Amino acid sequence: MMHPEKISDDIKAKLKERGLWDVDPVNLYRITWHNEPVEKGGEFKDVNFIEIPREITGTKARVLALVGKWFPCGVHKVGATYSCLAPALVTGNFDAAEQQAVWPSTGNYCRGGAYNSALLGCKSIAILPENMSQERFNWLKTVAGEIIATPGCESNVKEIFDKCHELDEERGKHIVIFNQFEQFENYLWHYEVTGSAILEVLSKLGVKPENVRGYASSTGSGGTLAAGDHLKDVYPNIKIGAGEALQCPTLLRNGFGGHRIEGIGDKHVPWIHNVKNTDMVLSIDDQDCMDIFRLFNEPEGKEYLKSIGVKQSDIDNLALFGISGIGNMLSAIKMAKYYEMEEDDVVFTILTDSSVMYTSRLAELTEQQGPFSLMEAARVHSGALLHQGIDNALELGYYDRLRIHNLKYYTWVEQQGKTYEELNRQWYDRNYWKDIPKLVPQIDALIKEFNEEVKK
């Protein structure tokens, strides 16, 4: 995944005949940030990223973003789910013949899990909130063995956990639950694969170490934030910002509520979130995200951006933003403004998926808010982007971090069976998080050994 140039020529030849979304095991080799950005037959190129133009961000600093669209099934979660499923298969902790893989999710994780399950010949159950986009449900019907819709929206994570407990009681040994919010393989994949991809981009661009200033990503499952941990190991002065919806400000003010930034999950602190390494909380108004989604996708929005000098190539890239990707961009903008970053400074973020899974939202927004006009485009660009402020941004001190970390107790110790002792080790043991990346060579060796055994 980190070095696809090592993939054999015979596999590359097979990939030339396959579409990026095809349910074919050969697409396991496409779980990488290095895919050629084409729908079919692509090879491996440089890391997929874009630089978001200053005409859009309104910041002095450069805002760079990895692009998730060019993964199989169009989302980077396909990597995190593989990193959970493969070790379970090769160690015998998951029996593909007798068990179903359960993928509890706020949207994209169950998509990636169901897809990888299909590629590896495993039966799957996808769990996601009923209010997620219709495109997700329609696509899942083509790959998942079962689909379970839980009550509420993306912030209703506890309802997803409750369904997992219910399934465990009903089916017991016949299922294995891969809970992204507690699976350290999720953390590990982003630390190694996503973190390395960002380092590769920074090296290619020749960014000086002193100008690598920030990394911003929504809290979500806590996995994508692990790339920031990798960056901080290389650039100790970098700031890591955790984004969330202002309508559900769990980290900002122990808050709760529903919101429309699909797929990021809320109302708890993920078990695999290394809170002690987080420097900022960045709460984003979901209305800004929805307005910008219209700006980026409606014809009048694109026309307006072209009229103010945004290049056509940059306008074409706007389809690479899903709703959570827009939220991540706004977190990066807030961070750049908060720290008063200059022209040579860089903030990195992630576009986890693209607009493909949200097109139905445009029709819904038109029905709710009326047609999107040039005047509306100017308002959104000026307000939600150029005048995005540093309100609802909190720089974390030691006890701010401890407050957030302590919130894990209520979800994970009281409800999900974790121990008080391990919760404290996450905070006080200096090697707790540093020992996780050391597992990579062991996992790779187990996969290699498993493959050799299968060949016999």
C-alpha cells in the first residue's frame, strides 16, 4: 500500500483490464493513495493530492489535501477496513467460512468493509444510520450481505453500538464485529499509509520543515487523526486539529446534537483517538458545509468561481470534495487563520471521499432552500469561505486534553467493557501509542506466511 511500485508486472497487467470499483480481488492492490486518477485500467503514479487555491480558502497559507476519490469504491476507508480484516483472517481470529464480518459505521467505513469482504470471499453485515445518503444504501445493496439501518443521523453512534450488542447476543460466535472506533488497526493504517503519503507529498514539493505547520481532520473514528501523529513524529512543532460539527460540539464543550456533515460520527471520543497529541478543536457549522457543497457542484456556483478568477482545473477538482471533505477544509482554514500562518506555511487535510455519494443532497437542498443563484454563490463564497473565522476554535492546554480524554470513560469503560487501567495507560504510558506502529512488520510477515500457506 505504501510502495505499489513493488507490485508484480502480472498483477499490473490484470489491473489494466479492471475498473476501480469492480468487485474483483485484484483491486486489493489498488488500496493505496498512489492510484492513477482514472476510472478503469489505471496504473500507479504519485500520491493523489490537490492544493486548494487561495481564491477559495481565503488564507495566506497553502492548504493541501489528500484525495480519497481514487480508492476502490471511492473512499479511503477501504484501507482502514482492510487493515482490520486481513490481520483477523491470517491469525484465525475470523473464519470466512463460518462467520460474518460486521461493519458498524456512520457511512463510509461499512462501504469499505463490505467491499473488502466481497473481495476476500467473506460474508458481511453493514450497519449505518438511516438518515445517511440514499446513494450509500443503493451501492451497499450490490456488495453487502446484510444492511442494517439504525435510528438517527451521523451523530447517533450509540445506536450503532447498541445494534452491535444486539447482534452479538443473537448470533454470538457466528459474527466478528470490527468496530472502527476501537480497532487499533484503523489507527495503524492511517499512521503508516496515510501519514507516509503526506510525507511523500511534502518531500516532492520541497516544503521546508519549519513551514509544515498543521494537520486538520475530523475526529470521526479517530483513525485519520493518526496520520497527524506520524507527522508530529517527523515535525515535532506541527499542530494537530480535530474537527467536529458545531451542532454536536462534543470535544469543544461536551455537547451533543444532530448534524449534516455525513460520516464523521459524534457524541463520544473514539477509543483510538490519541487525545494527548491533539492541539486544537475546530467546530464547523454544518450549514457552511452544505452551502459550500452547493457552491462546488451547482452550475451557478462554478460559474461564479470562474468569474472571480478560479482556474478551470481547480473548478474541475471541486467534485473531489464530499461533505466531510469540505468540513476538513474549513478546519484547515480555521487553523491557518488562528495561527496567522504565512504564504510559505502548509496545512494538510484529507478529502475522505468525493461528491459521488451525495448528489441527492443537491435536490434536497434546492427543495429546502430554493434554487442556487449567482447571488447566493457570492454570499456563500464571501461568508462561509473568505470570512470563515476563528470562532469555535479551541487551542488545547494540558487539562483541556485531559478533559476530552476523560470523556472516553463514559462510552468505553461504562458501556463498552474497556478497563479503567487501560484508559489511564493511554494517558500516562509514554509508550502506549508509540508501540502501535511497531506492529507493522509483524502483520506484514503474517500476511506473507498466510499467502505462502495458501499457495501450497
